[in-house]
Amino acid sequence: MSRSFPSPDPRCPSRRSPLATIVLLLAVLLFSVSAQAQRIQDLANFSGVRDNPLVGYGLVVGLDGTGDQTTQAPFTGQSVTNLLSQLGVTIPAGTNMQLRNVAAVMVTAKLPPFSRQGQEIDVTVSSVGNADSIRGGTLLMTPLKGADGRVYALAQGNVYVGGAGAEAAGSSISVNHLAAGRIPGGGLVEQEVPMRLGDANGTLDLFLKDSDFENARRMVAAINQEFGAPVAAALDGRTVQLKLPGNDNDRVNFLARVQGVNVTTERGPAKVILNARTGSVVLSDTVTLNRAAVAHGNLSIVIDSNPQVSQPNALSGGNTVVVPNADITVQQEGGALQIVQTSADLMEVVNALNALGASPQDLMSILQALKSAGSLNAELDII
């Protein structure tokens, strides 16, 4: 016999116990933590699957009088002479060419992994000489070489510069940078880079972007759970070795599944980054503070030059001279001791440091002192 339970009256207050509330909060917390899981694709890279940098030297023509000054950049004239000689044009020796519409440039690009012949890639064009702007110019065919000196791509096309400039009567104005630009799809792959997924023994290494033994362990566990077999094993804190299938198509499917596996990574080490040049201070979310007392006061020294003129008496035979005189003042701001409470949360740490009322430069000194006193539970990284 089935029993029916009355539906709760919406007018009655909820009778949820405090324990049930805590359980609900823990469930929400666990859900939020699991939602922060990252794919392996964002945490690691496969061995050998990487971009290859390319570089080349070329010429940009068609400029509106904003090219190189050949007297200060002689290599531009030499490049034009060599180019014209290859095209059957001979320049008489000693000719002074005023090539204000030509600029010498360096062309850079990245050859993506598994690129095939005929594929288009983006290239970046940067001025080498003293050209005012390469806006509106056309890059002539430029070979792009790899680290081994072999040509892997050719670049040519109209240069796009995201800026503008004007000059008249000795005044000039410019918007953004005019000496560098891009050619989307301006490179054409001519030679492929041989690449094979996996070693001869059928294994492929997976490199973590950040070395961490716990994250490597979790990644191995997640991959093995995904495939239901021990196909992954950790070699160290950065390297995970994968056992690949024998068929090429099966390998692609296998690696695609590996990339899509979600891993809840361990929170990184507590770090405080100090940039001594700019005064920037960055704290990671795992930084904590122990109870401490801090007093900080600025010390300023003012040296004021106040030269005096020494005028001798009449008929004394002396000379009028300037006597140097300096007034030195030392001032020190008062700094009373302030208690920094124990803080286990990043926001509490920020509030505690802000309560000291110190500038970023002073804060860098305070953080170093707190680290020396053992109150700052983080690693100091000065860049």
C-alpha cells in the first residue's frame, strides 16, 4: 500500500537544521571546487608538438616618402641593388639612390606543428633602418628560414599597420607604432617539418607547464580512470609518459581524449612577486600571515646648497671668492607599532597590509622584513 506525503506549506518557515545547512554549504563548496577543474590541454603539452620560429630579411616598397634614408642605412641601397641585379637591371657604380619609398625590414613568423605545404601563416614585419613608417607598403617576396638555415616559407603581401601619422612644418603626430605591421596569411609554407607522434617504443611524453608532483599524480590518475587501464605513468614532477595505440588514427583519437580529461589541480605555492623597477607587488591566493607587529617610517635627507660670497675689506689685497655652504637636514617620519593579525585568507592579508598605510615601495621592504621574521608564509620572488 502506497502512502502519500502532504506537500509542504509555502507559508510555513523552513525547519532545516543547522547541520543540514552546513552540509548544503559544503556541497556548494565542493561543486564550486570541481567546477574549477581544468583540461589537460590547458595544463600540459605533448612532446614535440610545438611552433617553430622563422625569420627573414626583406624589403618593403611603395611607401609615401617614409622609407629609409640611404645615407644612414646603406644596407637598404645594397639590398635594392642586389634585387635589381637578379631581375636583370644593372645600377651604375657610384650611383646615389634616394630610396625614400623603400624600407629594409625583418620578417618573423611561427610555423605551427603539422603544417603542410601550401598552408598560409601570419607574418610580422618590422623596420630595421630609420624608416618613419611602413604603412601602406608592400613586402616583396622574402624567404623565411628556420634555426637550421633552411627555407620553410615565403612571405609577401601588403603590410597592415594599425596606426597613422602626419608631419608638416616641423611638427608631427603619430598614433600607435608605425615601424611594424602584420600581413595576415602573408606567409606560404614551402617545406614541412617532419614530426612523428611518439617514440619507436610507442610512448609519448606529456610535459606539464608547471612542475608539480601532486598535479602529475592527479593527471595520471585522471587519465587512467578515463581509459580504464594504466596507460599513463609519471616520470617526475613535470613529465607524464603515455602508452600510444599502434594505429595513427587511434593515436589521434587517444590524444584527443587525453586533452579533454578534466583535472582538479592543486593550488600553487604561496608566492609574493616584487618588481623592484616598477614597484608592483603581486600576491598569490595561498599567501598567509602570522601575527606580528610592524612599524615603518620614512627617512628623508635634504641637502640644500647655499653658497656665500666672501668680500674682503678694502685695500686688504684679498680676492672676492664664492664659499660653498650646504645645509643638511635629516627628517624621519614617526611610525608606531601596528599589530598584523593572523590572516589565512588573501583578502584578510590585503586588508592587513593596507592598514599599514605604506606605499608600494615601502610595502616591498615590509614584506621582506615579515619574511625574515617568519610571519609571511610565502616565497619572495624579486624580478
